[in-house]
Amino acid sequence: MDKKGQFETFWLEYVAGAFLIIAFYLAARGAYVGITYFVIVVIGAILGKFWYDIVRKKKALIHITVITLAVLLGMMLGAIGADRRIVVVLYALGLLLSYVAHKERWIKSI
């Protein structure tokens, strides 16, 4: 696949990644806990899409499991002013909702 085809295929991930970097910066500054919670849900949703892709292609689940747990640990450590229980619940909620949305074809995935 050429580079142009890759961008056309994965443009949503690139845009989401850019917004995620901006949002993570704002959340790390600790100005507003709501931004931190929003970032956590979005990260969970993005990883939910990756979970769906890995399970659908029947690849090794250990890699995505380690990445998912590492991201959760990083978010828990980085969420300075936030409640850790809410962080875990919102992360799991974003992950599960995205996975189910892709599995039930509410969101089309390649």
C-alpha cells in the first residue's frame, strides 16, 4: 500500500492522535479535571478500536493487553487531581463502548 493510501485509510487515527496530544497536554497541566476525564475516555475508545482489530485478525492478544495496562497505569499516574477510581471506570467504559460499537458495526472499521 502506498503512503497516500495509508493516509486515506487511517486519517481518523491521525486526527484523533493530534487532538489527543493537545488534550493530553491540557490535562497534564491540571487546569481542569474534566479535560483529564475526557482524555481518558478518548484514549480508551482508541484502544477499543485496536482491540477490535487485533481480535478480528486473530493476532497475539498479549501485546495489546500489555499496552492497554501500561496506558492505564500511565493515565492513573498522570491524573494528579483526579479520582483514580473514576479514571479506571472511564477508561474501561471508553474501551468497551468502542469495542462494542466496532463489533456491532455501528462504526465501520477497515
